[in-house]
Amino acid sequence: THSPPAVFTHNRWQPVTQVPPDTPIRYLGIHFTLTQDWTFHNTQILQHAKLQLNTLRAKRATLKETHYTIQMCLIPAITYKLRFTPSAYNLADTIDHLIIAAYRAAARVSKDQSLWA
């Protein structure tokens, strides 16, 4: 008899699930497909950034809290994920605009006012 493919993990054999080539597979936090379509991964990165920044806004985080969370949590996670994403410049630019908006909200500065003054 022929047994299905399996890997030995956690002290037992686990069957290997076969998926279509265009199905995103998560490996070390990166979502990729065998067809090299990065749409799902890019969407995940953008959703992660929006979730963290919206949480800061909803919690009414101070400017100091916002700055710390962005510098210590959001940017390292996004930098790691973007490192593996080809042609992610547009995505990085979009995230930059979201981060600036979060700083504006935390500083209680309107779009008309300079954030850096």
C-alpha cells in the first residue's frame, strides 16, 4: 500500500496537506505562493499596520506612547516582512502616510499644521 506524504513533528507523523500553487503559505511570518503572487502578503502587512495604528487611536495613546509603539513594534515587524516582498515601495509609502497620520492624531495636530514645527 502507498502511504500519503508525511513529516515527523511533535513526536508523531503529520500528513502533508497539498494546496494549489496560488494558495498563500505562511512560513516564518511571510505569506508566499508558488506562483510568486505577493498580493495576499502585501494585504496582510497593510492590515497589520492599520490594526496597530487604529488601536493606538482608539486607545487615545499619547504622543510618547504612539512613538514608542511605532518605533519598537510596528516598524521592526513591517521592515522584516517588507524585506522579503519584491517591489514593496508603494506599500511602504502607503504605510508611511498611515504612520504620519497616527503621529498627527496623537499630537492633536490638524492636517493644516506642521507636525515638525
